[in-house]
Amino acid sequence: MSSPPSDVRSGLTGGEDDSAAAAGSPSPAYGGRPLTVAVTGAAGVLGERVAARMVDSPGVRRVLAIDDRRGEVPGVQWRILDVRDPAVAERLAGVDVVVHLAMDLGMETDPRARSAYNVRGAQTVVTAAAAAGVSRVVLCTSAMVYGALPDNEVPLAEDSELRATEEATLVGDLLEIERLARRAPRAHPGLQITVLRPAVVVGPGIDTVLTRHFEAPRLLVVAGSRPCWQFCHVDDLASALEYAALGLVEGEVTVGSDGWLEQEDVEELSGIRRMELPASLALGTAARLHRLGLTPAPAGDLAYTMYPWVVSGSRLHEAGWRPEHSNEEVLAELLAQVSGKHAVAGRRLGGKEAATSLGAAGATVALVGTAALVRRARKRRRF
């Protein structure tokens, strides 16, 4: 597929929808009865925003905030407990909708412990919601579940096949949660499940392997690849979750800024030059570094910087939702957010280490430093 002009990729072309896009996401037109909504993970970065938005929503009469610690959201009723505790069912009595956002996304968390929390938490919440008579559960995964592949359509429709593998950070957890979402209506008749799949989420407090990609001294580009970048501001995700909680969108829903940016657009906007490597070298090095425990990012994460996984967001658009932030605006915010931070292959470097590895020589020194770390680790393993 040939790339459209940059104004088309960015969602800046003329058309009858331009005024709505420019005005940002309008308040949902909801005519149903006011709902009681529970938000799990309400003390987290996204959970706080969603809980606060629910408090202000005209379609919501009461908000329960569930987390293992108390957050700072005013106007909610806190329920302090671990979402893996079956007792959560008792706390959901009288709730109409659960927005489940209690997820461990930490890159430094032990992968087994992280998966146990994420998958068991989602299972417990869905089962508890069904037992408590909740009518709708909203889950949030990622557009990463579609996989990043060279033959992906741009953009992907919501009903596109999920072709991701479990080789990337968190994707195995997300795929298992997606499978749970598809099984749940059969296991619990009457329970509706809505799943939101955002593009690269960006905002204050968001730290992922994909945001750390922009902390590198050079933007790694694999020779022959076709990167397409689409972002989702955390506030746009929160507004999309409000639409889902109110039942204005259902099923599997994608969310992101309109359009996308080509690699050349990203380099021009960021001022960061590229470092192009053969695929075999880039993937092989990433795999070795991760195997040696030197980086948190497995080689599978590189695919999401190589190939497109842009989503359309068509179901939200049909419901009247529009993002308030363009890809260009979100990229600018991300660059400001990561300013002064340094990472190579997802591994964040401290002050002295950053000065040594990421100085004037930039990517070349970083690569040499990485190779030295690999050699040193190999020597240690021999003794």
C-alpha cells in the first residue's frame, strides 16, 4: 500500500468531520439512566483520570474506586483491596459497569509475577462482576494484540485478526485477557464485555518500551522496514473509556489519534536522526541483551518499531467520539516528557552511565557500550 500525503496520514485533510475533530472529543450524548461505575486500578495513572472523568460524567451517579492503595480522586467511594481477592464480588454489589484498569505494566517487574497479577486480576474481576449482577465490564488491552507485521493493512479495522505472538513485553498477558473477554459472555450469559485497544499510549507517568524508544540517542530503524507511528494520549483514552462505560461503543474498539506518522515525519518533528541496522543484527543483538538480563525488552518488541499496527478507531468515530490530540501534539509531549532521560533497547541508563554511553558520539558509542556489556557478561558466565 502506498503512503498517502502527510496531511492525510495526520488526519488534517479537509472534510465534513474536520470541525468535530478540531473541537476535540464532545461530551457523550447519553440518554439512559445514571449508572454506578466501579473503576479498578483507580490509584494508577490511567485509573485516576478515568475515575475523575466518571465523577464529572452526567451519565454516572456514583463512582467506586477500587485499588490496593488509596488515590487522590475526589468524589469517589474508595474500596481498598487486591483485585485478585474474590471478596471483590461483595464490593461490586449494586454496580452497573466495571472499568478494569488494574494492570501491572512495569518493565522491571518479574514477568511471571506480572502475568500472574494481570491475568488473575482480570479473571477475578470478570467472575466477580458476573456474580454481583454487573451488566458490563470494560477491559483495556492494546492495539499491539493485532501484531506488527509487514503485510498489515493501514489502518487496521477493529475486526482484523489478532496476529501478535507472545514474544513482546506484556503481549502474552494482553492476548490472554483478550481470550478471557471472548469466553466470558458464554461463561456468564448476560454479561457484556467491551475491550478497548489503544495505540501507543503517551502522557504524564506513562513509561513503556515504546515511549523509551524515544529516549535513545538515535531512532533505531531496521533496514527494509516500514514504521508507522500512531499515538494515543492518555486523556483521549480516558474519554474513550467513558464512551465504553456508558455503552455508547461495544465489542472490540480501537482508539488513537487520527492518522499516523511515517518514520521520516517522526525524524523531522523530533530532530532525532536515525540509526539503520540490518534486521539480523538488530534482532540478534536485542535477543542476546535480553537473554543476558541487560535489557527489559525482548526482541519481539522491535517488531512494533519496524512494521505498522495503525488502527482506525472507526467504532468510536461512529459513536461521535473524536481525539483531542493529534499525533504531532502527542509526539511533542512525549519528547518533552523524556527529555534528559536516556535508554538503549528499553534499558534506562543513569547519570554516569548515560554520560559515558550517550555523549557526543551518540549511537555509535551506545552500540560499542552495548557490545562491551555483552562481552563482560559472557566473561562472567565462564567463571
